[in-house]
Amino acid sequence: MNIYHTLEEFHKLSNAIVTSGTFDGVHLGHQKILTRLREIAQTTSGESVVITYWPHPRTVVSEATDLHLLSTIEEKIELLQLQGVQHLLIIPFTRDFSELTSEQFIRQILVDKIGTQKLVIGYDHRFGRNREGSFEHLSQNASLYGFEVEEIPRQDVDHVGVSSSKIRQALLEGNVHIAAEYLGRAYSLTGVVVKGNQLGRTIGYPTANIHVSESYKLIPADGVYAVQVQVNDKIHGGMMNIGMRPTIHGTHRTAEVNIFNFDEDIYGTDITVSFIEKIRNEQKFNGLDALKAQLLQDKQTALQLLKKY
């Protein structure tokens, strides 16, 4: 996949089959659009192009500081690559760019810069200043712009009511299994292992504390989860606690994972945790012995849940 981080890097194609959107999470609805994009490109000897934007438009247009995203830009690139996209154009989303009218977007970017021959969009796709551009406008003026437009029907994209906002809500409620159904895969976090207070080691459950550097990356609701952990290309089972650790009077929210049958030193290593199922809410126990007894139960529950994977 060819990746372009500015419009200037992109060179006009002779037969570009294009789609555009934020593609946060690259969920099943997005995958429907991308599958159709790939099909058209293959049958017309064209080249598939995905236009996406960074940072997320809502953080610029509405200055949303509390927006949490399903994918970092690195994760989005990797997910789109897995979908067989040939060209990925990441347009820096700025105030100035947000002021482009739909007409300017079509003329300057889709036609003049990319060489669009066919545009594939989801049923609710809007573009241009104040989201004024629409499928109706594009289809009515297709001959004027010199490219075809295909809209993916709502029943195809939205067949399970999937949307990035619904996935975010499911994760914020701890419903990681619902998020997985919508995503077509388990939701995951990637971060570097940092030193904690190492209390877990003293009670037989050493944990890797994960620091996720991207503050906008959504971390699921507090609680204990059965997880899979990727460390140096190997997958391990584990259980993860997200929260304030009230039993030991924690002062800040942490995400720490106990990796089963694992005793390597991985401080400073990037690991990826995939959420399989929530086991229970975080709770305060009456001392470390009670906590240790509960952790044994949690591990047994996690091992049962992980047998399915």
C-alpha cells in the first residue's frame, strides 16, 4: 500500500476508484465499502484509493477535546492495509481545509489531484464545508464532474446497526464482546510496559503496566477482562485490570495485565492487548488475601473464556 501524508505527495492516477471518510476503527460497515471499492478496482483495471483525515475532523471543527477514538493513525493504516487498499491519502485536517466547499473538494481534490473515475461512498456520507456535499448532489452532477458515483445502500453498511459511535459506547460500558462483533475482531490497545508498584509480584500475580501514549485512544470501562496479549509476535492469554485499584488506595487510573505462564522482563517493550470478555467490575477488597483469592477465581474464569479463542 502506498501511503501519502499530504496532497502534494499524491500523483494523479488514470483510473482512480476512490472512497473517503474517517474510517475510525475500520469496522464491518467500513469493510463493506472497502470490499466494494476493491471489487470495482479489480473489474475495471483501476487503482483503489482511500482518502482519510488526521486529526479527526470533529477535534478541529467542534474542538472536541473529549473525543476518544477506536484507532490511532498507525492502527488505521495497518487495518486499511489488511483490506487490500492500494493507495492511502491521509489529508491533514486543518481549519483551512474544513472551509473548503463541497464544490472545491470535488474539483480540486477528487478531479484535479486524484483523477477520480468512480467514487464509492456510504449511505450517509457528507463532505465539504458544513457537510453540505451529498450523494444526491454528486449523482445529479456526475456528467459535469466526469466520474461515476456509487452509494453503498444503508442495509449493506448498517445491517447490524454498526457505527463507530456505537462501538465507542459499547466499550465505555465494558461490553467488549459487542464491540468485537461490530469491528469483526477484538478491540485492542497497544502501549509500552512501564514500571508500577510491583505489588502484583508479591502476591503471585505480576502485572505489566501499560502506558498508552495517545491520549485520545479509547480505553474500555474499568473492570477485569479476559485478554490476549501479543508480546514480540507471540500471543499469550491473560487478564487485565483497568481502574483505580481501590484495595491498595490507588491514586490514578491504570491498565495492567497479568500474562499467564510468562516471566520475561518486558519493561520498555510495546505490547498489544486484545479484549475478549469482561469478567467483573473493579471492586475494593478487605485486604490483600481477599484480593488474591479473587484473582485466582478471575484467572480460572479467564482461562475458560480464552478456550474459545
